Amino acid sequence: MMPELSLNILDVAKNSVTAGATLIQIGVTADTAADQLKISITDNGCGMDEQTVRRVTDPFYTTRTTRKVGLGVPFFKMAAEMTGGSFAIDSRPGEGTAVRAVFGLRHIDRMPMGDLAASFCTLLQPNPEVDFVLTYAVDDHGFTIDTREYRAVLEGLSLGEPEVLAFIAEQIREGMRECGGGV
Amino acid sequence: MKSIAELKALRDQMQAKMNVRDSEDGSIRVVVGMATCGIAAGARPVLNAFVEEINKRGLKNVTVTQTGCLGVCRLEPMVEVMMPGEEKVTYVKLTAEMVPTIVASHLVNKQVVKEYTIGAAE
């Protein structure tokens, strides 16, 4: 079990990297009036066939050969469903995968978001060639971090450089503070 | 929020430094287990602590990478340190607070921190 939703995001988005995605979009949207928190992870990786999609929420299914359990997706699904929320995966071979989870925003069992900036930068650090887009919004306030914009500015410098990662992390933390402290 | 102009300034600073860095090799590898087991046990702050500490000390010959499950989930967060000509050292049950000791002792001074290794834990 993960102690933070941002760790679930990290774990599930790493599957997108493994799937060969070149663009991974992470969406975090809170709607306080509707008491909902929506998290989505969408990629343009290799995708999955219908049979595999049905099995990925089974903790005893994995594509790994070293272990017979795969807990990342089941953990995320459980975290959503225990707050009265829902979980869905849409995937097509050759096109990509979209994972969508809805949480009860103020439900007592909803995990805190945790350090989303650290998760985002942990994804970037070993995968500077992959583009990530983070869209974060709480009601009408929000921001977007798009590594494609940074790549254009950096002129060949790696997105995985510690100084660049620290810059992006601080930008995300500032953005979350400007959204009323985040969720 | 920080602006693109600030990123450009950072880029210019870094480009000056990169000319020095390009002449050195990343011969020491620090590999952090980042599968579900590692992440759940606290690998993210450990990884970030390595990146920060190595950057703070200006160690140009160290590469920090991530891998999947290192095989002993109950001992996560686990980190492998690989130095040229040396046997691989596996550190277990790490926290971010233990990282500066490993960087100073092992990566800089070539002294394995034995009490943090898998050999001491098992």
C-alpha cells in the first residue's frame, strides 16, 4: 500500500515509460463542489489488448518474469475505490493507454497527494528523452508543466540534470501553493 | 511561479559548467530499486537524496539510475553501488538520512558503510 497518491502516480506512470511512451500526460483535477479528485495518466506507448487490460488490475498478474505479483495498478484501483471513487483503463495496442481514477476528495480514507513535485522529477530523472505534461487544477486555479517547452529552452541540455529537476520541482510546488495549498 | 526567463538564465549558467563536466566520465553507478515495492517502502526520497547530495558535492563521475525490483522486497529501499574494479555493494532499508553517509564514505572515500549493507542485515 502506498502512503501517498503521488507515489501511485509515480508507480503507474513508470509503466508508461516501460511501454515505450514518448509522451506521458498526468492530470490531477480537484473539484471541491463535487467533492471529487480525478487523476489520469495517459500515454502513447505500446498499449494493451483487451485480454491484458482485463488482467492488469489482478494483483497476481504481471508482465515481469522475476516475480508473480504486480501490485502497482491494483494499489491505485484500491486507493480510488476505498474512497467511493472509481477506476478505469482504456488501452489500444499501438496507440497507448489511459488510466483514470476518481477519488472522494474529502473521504476519510483518501490518501494525501504527497510530494507530487518529487514524483514528477523522479519520472524525469532517468527518462530525459520522454516528454511529460502535468496538468494540475483545484477548481478554477491551475497550471500546466510541459517538458516540451523546457526542452526548447534548454537547447540540448538534459531535462534530467539535477539543477533542471530542482527548477521544475520548485515550479510545481509554487504552482500547488498558488492553488490554495493543493489537495 | 518560476518563469521561462529564469530557466534560460539557469541554462546559461549550466552550459558554462557542462564544458567541464563533459571531460569526466560517470564511472561509478548508483542504482536505486524503483519497483512498486521500493516506491512503497520509500525509494523516492532515497533517490532524490542521492541526486541532491551528489550534485551538492559536485561529483562528476557518479551516475544515479533507477531499476525495477532488486529481488528482496522486504529489504527495500535497496540501492546498489557499482565502482570500477570493485564488487557490487548492496545497501538495504535505506532512508534519505543515511544517504549523505554513503556518499561521503563510499562514493568519495571508497569505504563501504558495512552496517547499511545486505550482509549486515541478513
